[in-house]
Amino acid sequence: FKKKRNPRKTRWTKAFRKAAGKELTVDPAFEFEKRRNVPVKYKRELWQNTVKAIQRVEEIKAKRQGRFIMNRLMKGKELDKQKDIKEVQRDL
């Protein structure tokens, strides 16, 4: 662990996955996760609404990530299909 490695070159890091386009990098849902330095006075209703909002944001984020992954997979399928078509035309 004493070797200093660039996280963008280490394949299992979040930095690599985002740099390589394997994970979402820009998503409005990430704005909710920022740290806020202003303490807020406790209110029960505000707390309940916040918990509901967090759950909703997690649902939305999960859907977006799933859609992002499926779009990535679809590109690969399209490339395979084009490659197969070229192979058939070449070998006729």
C-alpha cells in the first residue's frame, strides 16, 4: 500500500470508472449529496420530508444508472450487429 498510484489508472476506483465513462459523472441528483455548512434547526416535518425526498432521489438515481448502463450495452450490441452484417456481405 505504500506505492502512490493515480486513482484514474487503477481500474477498481470510482475515479477510473467515471473517467472511462462507465459510471454517471453529471447528474442533478448528485447536487443533493453536497455538504452544507449551515446547521438547520430541528423540525419534525422538515425531517420527515427530507427522508421522503432522500428515498425519492435514490429511486431516481437508480433508474438513471440503470438506463445509462443499458445504453452502454446497446452500443456494443449495435457494433456487433454491424460487424456481423459486414462479415456476411464480405463472405458472400
